[in-house]
Amino acid sequence: MKLLVCVALAIATSWTMFPATGRAAIIGTGPGFDTCQAPTFGSMTAWRSSSPYRQAGIYIGGANRACADGPLTPAWVAATQSQGWMLLPIYVGLQAPCVGQPGMALIDPGSAGVQGSQSADDAVARARGFGIPPASPVYFDMEAYDRTQPGCTGAVLAFLDGWTRRLHALGFLSAVYGSANSLMTDLVAANHTGFAEPDGIWNGHWDGRAQVFGDPVLPDTLWADHQRIHQYVGGHDETYGGVTINIDNDFSDGLFAGSDSRRAVALRSDGTTGYVLDGDGTLLPFGGAPAVGVTAHWPGWDIARGLALRADGTSGYVVDGYGAVHPFGGAPAVATSGYWPGWDIVRGIALRADGVSGYVLDAWGAVHPFGGAPHVAVAGYWPGWDIARDLVLRSDGVSGYTLDGWGSVHSIGGAPAVPVSTYWFGWDIARGLVLNSGTSSGYIVDGWGGVHSFGGAATASASSYTPGWDISRGIALVGHSGTVVDAVGAVHPFTAP
């Protein structure tokens, strides 16, 4: 790998939880690339529309970084994310005392652990400066070195031990890039020895294999849970949308920047402003909606699960994974009928027209009233199976529908059965549903951003669709104006005829 501003891209995304941060990390799977300097936003736009790539990583700093920031700014990060790009931060700091490349700033073996910790401090400051959030990985680029030199491996591992421990303390994930025959070999040997192992690895091995497993240097049992990227081909040109970039090729099933932390979206009556719910309970206004106060907030903890907005557009309720319903924006407190402390089992919430009562959906499909709402019967219930995904109410406030992960819509409270236009048997990809006002028809959003009609609704036009990329998390509709929120908080409008 060159010492350069790197862009690593892949085509599929999901999430996994890491104890080091307590948040869900973004996972990218598929082909990618790296290049010297962050491309211009115009180049990113061209590649977004015509390339197979949807995630972009960036070198953010380090003592041995070869390329300047160039177009890279907080605004660039925000703009590329709003287009649907995911970002991979990479840091090229002090190198091994026996590094093969000349003229580099080197690790001092006597201070290696401290230097690793100091590098993590700088990397996090740089990441935060570019708007890269906690729970993101930062990849340390450790170039190829001669591991036969006495003391060199020890210095590298001590440095990276300090790097990893400090990143975890600061709420970020640790990841490393290195050559198969130097760093990767040393990491395997240090596994389970008390060394602070990185959360993700990037294996530099130009063997031409677009795979993350099967390298004789790296046992397939290590870093096996979406924790690998493989750089397998060196520099060459690729052109998309009339833009040519010289790249190395990578294949990914590993960690990318950003926490998959956005859980729900609600629109106000104007259909263009509203709020996005973060997993820590924060309500993020968009489109000019005013900020609102919350009564429950769990910094660093992904536990908020659903959002219901009252008619005034600035108050409502958030439900947590345990089933507690928390008012915000001045809404009154309400009593709940189901609460399971310590068990993250709740998946959604729906509010009745009175603005103080409604229902909570658990993962098995049961619907639990709060605020004095009457009990209702459900047509779909799967005890022991985490498959229910969302809940909507009809205008009568006592009937409606639940959505399962395969895309089926199930009646509650005696609502009529409705046909669906899409169904993904055995595939948990449906993410949310909404109703057209006063009807039993509406729309389902899948994880790729597709918006699908049910109950006879007319076909909607979606603004963001990324096949192979499980990134959408919620949907809202007011009149003919709808919006879909993705995992990092970007909102994508759609129109319902």
C-alpha cells in the first residue's frame, strides 16, 4: 500500500456490535479501491452514479502521510455521506524501526506503547475534526518491515497495543493495514497472548484473489466476524462517469466509518421537516424543524428503537428496547403495559390520534398498549423469533398492521388483510412501513432503500436505491411526501402518488 490518502470502497453494508464502543459498526462487503488523495466531490458524484462502489475511505492524518487533505473537509464528508457514501478513515503514523521504505518517521522501541497511544489521540482528534463519529474504526497503515530484525516486531506490537487500547478508551474501533509477510504474520503470532488485538485488519497481499479468506498467512478463524479487508491488486486506472482514478484493488468484509445508529424517522405535517432518532435517544431535526428536549438519553448506548410524533410536530414519544415509553418536547408521561428490563426486544411504536396512547411492537409480533389504549388481537405472532419490524395504525386507532422482516404485512385489531407487491421469503430485509392517510394501503421500505406498495397503493418514486447495500432504517409519510432515513442519518425523500 502506498503512503497516501486512501479511498476504500465496497458495495454491501450491514452492521455488527462491538463491545469496545457499545455501538453498531458499519460493515462493508464487496470490491473496493484505494488512491492517493480524496477525489473531488464532483468525482465522487460521478462515481456514485456509475461505479459499483458505495463506500469511501479517507486518510485523515499521520506523521508519514504523503498526500495533503486536498478536497477533504468536514463539508466534503457531510456531502459524500448525504449521497450515500460510507467512509473509511486511515491514519499513517510512525513506522516500524525496520521499515523497508527510507526517509520515514520511526517508532522509538523504548517508547512504543506511549507513541501508539499518542497517535490514537491525534487520529481521533483528526477524525472528529472531519465529522467522523465515535464507533468508527481508524485504520493504522503500518508499511512492510523486516520482521527478522531484532526488536522490531516487539516495537510494532507494543505500538499497536497502545494504539488499540487508547482508541477503545476514546470510543473508536481499532483497525490496521499491513503486509501479509510482516504485520499480518506478527498479528497472528500475537493472537491470544494478552496483546490488545485490533477490531479489524486490512491485509496487503497482492495475490490477485478478490477474497478475504483463504490466505495461508491468516487463519480463517481469526478476525472472522466481518473484520477483514484484502488489498489484492496494485495500481491501475479505472474510469466511471468520465472520471479516471489510479487505484489499488481491495475486497472487503470489514469495518467502515460511522455507527449504524439511526433508528427511526418522523415527519411533521408540512411533509418536509421532521426528526431522526439516534440509538442513544438523541432527536436530530432536519429540514428546519426546531430542536426539542428529550427526557431520556443514553450516551454511547444503542437502545432507542422507535419514534412517534404528536400532531403539534414538536412533541411525542420514544420507545426504548426494553419497552419504556419516554415523552419529549413537553408530551405528558404515559403508563405502559409491557416492560422487559435488560432485554432489547421492542421494535416499534405507533401513536393514536389522541396523542397520549398507542401501541408498542415487540420483536415476536406482540402489540402492547400504552397510555390507556385498549388491547388488540394480532394476526402474526412468532414467539422466540426476532422477526417483527414495524407497526402502523389506521385512523380508528385500534386496528392496523405489523411488518415482518420478510415483507409480509399482518393485520391487528381486525384490519382487513392486504396484498403486498414484494415478498422476500427467508430474507430479513424489510425495514419499515407507512399507511396512506385514511386507507389500508401504503408502502414498505427495504434495507436497500426500495419503496414498495401494499394494499393497492400506487407505485412510489424513491430518491435513493442502493442494491446490495442494507442501509435504510425507517420510513415516514405525510400526504404525498415521504422520507426514508439511512443508518447514518441521511434522509431521502420519495413521492407517493
